[in-house]
Amino acid sequence: MNNQFIHSSPINPSWKNTITYDSSDSIEKKYNVLKNGLSAWSEKTYHQRAKSLLDLSEILIENKQELIDLVCLETGKLKNLSEAEFESAIRTLRLLTAYEFLPSGRILPSVDQRRLVFEERSPLGIALLIFPSNAPLPNFLGKIAPALMAGNVVLAKPSPYTAVIFSRLLEFMRKAGFEEDVIQHIDGEAVVVTKILELGVDLISFTGSTTAGKEILKMSSFSMPKVILECGGVNSFIVLPDANFDECIKAFCDSAFSNTGQRCVAAKRALVHQEIADDFQAAVINHMSSTKFGADDDAQIGPMCSPQYVERLSKFVGERNDAFEYISLGYPGIENEFTYQPKLLIEKPTGKRAPIEEMYGPVSVLSTFKSSNEALEIANSSDFRLSTAVWTQNIREMNYFKRKLWYGVINFNGPTHGSELNFPFGGYGMSGNGVKDSGYESIREYSTTKVVSMFEGRDFHG
């Protein structure tokens, strides 16, 4: 395998970062450091763990601008998105530290009046956390905070495209008191994950592609750690004839193309009633014609994070010209290896629905339907059912779609994205394995439950 990875900034060609991958020896060394530190960290109280995380939040706030600038530099993310994601990361820390004041279990009834039975939440052990590149700060802290708050120690594997951001975050964590025996990080390809799993971890939390998620599930089967998978989405944006049309167009373009389509909850299929499909298509083209591209503060669509992402998306779209007609949207001012012009793919009327797979980037498919039942059939036929938006002003239709859609997140008259940090998050089918590691209950997913019984003065020999 290659032992190095070089990443260039999407907005500054002269900036490059070279990552040296961990060797088997260094992985084992870091693993053993964590293993030796588990006992001390897990025995800390929730108050002590919360204090360290709150100290971290203060340090991050003091260095806010540096982190925002670094996110923009390393990922190409627009400044306003980076600022919003920073605030989300801070709120995540504050939300999860509130667990020091919340019950950590419950009393369970027993048929024996002399038996006191209760639950007690306990750490799992060593947590392997694997991150994507698309929203580094919220993704990092959205996994690290509940894992640490639950009493686990953490082995973190950031995306190579956001390795510098993670290294800086780790420096701030050290300053807040998180020592090397509490959190370590590793860099490398799939073989690195294989080595870690051979050593044995107690929890894996992964966000990324469905293909990689399947491999992790397969590789981990021999040791059976707890596995949390949040994978891809082919998210439907469903438009009925009575939708508020102007607002709907804005929401669709935002859902499909903001953050350059680099979201697991981006709208990848517009399902539009045939009565308004031509008007919808024309309105999207018109709306996107005034879109500003670039990295300036007033830009609406920036570069993609990596030339590899651009190449993969270009290949994916190019191989499907028999099923779709392509409409390019907007006018990028510059074209380079990080640029991909947004596209609307119009499904050809062949009589057979074209299967839609994960498309990571600013591309969405336009399909039509004749009835609500047909829209539901198309939406639910996808293997990737993470998030969906339905546009209608009819309450009866809303209730019908609410009951019949098999998606983890359903938004009416809104975008496909926008889940807040206190909401459970996850999808159906190939979008994950059903475990939701966000929201108020996330700490439960990063811990296990003991059932404890205390018997009062009972003679077991009688």
C-alpha cells in the first residue's frame, strides 16, 4: 500500500498537506496506550468528563476564526457554511455535557418485593470512530463527545482530506486535558482499519459510503463489536401540484446543490407531478442561472473537496447517458480540477425507471409521477432511504405520506437536510444499520446497559 497521501487545498493551489500513514507497529502502540488508559477514564464521573468537554468548548471558541479558516482552506467549504458548522459543533458539546444531570438508568419492577433491580449505563471500551470529509467539525465532535462522555476511550480515523483540521482539534483537546491514553488518532487506508479490528475494539462508529460501511460490517463480524453505520442517501424531493412553487424551487436547489452536493442528505431525486414538471425544470434552470460560484463570501456554490470526487462523479454521470438527458446549471467563473458544474439529469421516457445510486456532488435526477401512490412507490423503491422532503399544502396528503414513506427523516415543505443536533438521525435500507448516533439519546448508543439486582435478606438454601 502507499504510505503517504497528498491533499491540495481546493481554494489555494500552493497549499498542500502530506499525510504519512500509520504502520502496523504504530497502530498497535496507540491501541495499547488506549487500552491501558481505559480503566482510569471510565471511572471518572459524568461531571468530570463533562467538565473536560466544556473546557474544550471554551478553547475552541477562543480559536474560532482559526478553525473556520482552516475548514475553508482544507475542504473548500464556503465561509458561511463553515461558520454554521462551527456553531453546531459547539452546541453538540454543550448538549452532550448535560448528561451529567440526567438519569443514567431506571428502576425496573420485580415480582419479588425484596429485590431491587435497576439499569446502569456503562462504557463499551475502545471506540473506533471513522469520519467523512464533508462536515469535519460537527462530524468529529458528534462522535467524539458521546463516546467520551459515555466513558469510552477513542481511536479516531479522520478523512485524509480533513487531517489537518483534526490534528488541530486534537491539539486543543490535549490542552483541555484529554491525554494520549484517552484519545488517539490514526491515518491510513482500509488495511489500517483491518489491523485495528484484528487487535479488537468494542465499538465502531462509521459515517461514509455504503460500500465502505458494508466492508466494515464484514470485517468486524469475527469479533462482534457494536457497530454504528451512517451511510449514503439517495434522497427524494417530492413535489405535488399544490406546492408553494416559488419556495419549493428555492428549497430544492438548496437541498440538491448547496455545499456542492456533498451531503448524505442532499436531494438526489426530484419526484415532480407531471402536471408541473416542465415548469419545475424551467424554474430550476432559471434559479441556478444567477448562482454565484467560487470561494468568496457571497458565493453560493464552492469547489468540491477533492479532484478524486470530481473524477468519480464525472465518470458516474458519463456512464449513464443512455438513461438521462443532462442539463448543466449555472455558469462557473473558473474551471479547475476541483470544479464540477451542477447538473439536472432528466429521466428519459423509456417506460422503465432508471435505478439511482449514490451520487456525491451537485447532481440530481428529475423524474415525474402521475399520482401520490406512484410517487411513494418510486421513493420507497430506492435502496438508500435516509431523508426526504414532501411539498404539499394538503394535510391529508401529509398524513398519507408520513405513514407510507420508509425514510429516517421526513420534512414537509422544507429541504431534505436540516436535522438538528438533538434529533435522532439515520435511515432505512443501505443508508445504515438502523442505529442512530445523534440526538438526546446518542450516549445510549455509545454505551451498554447493565441490569443490577440487590436481594434483601433472602435464604437461597431453603
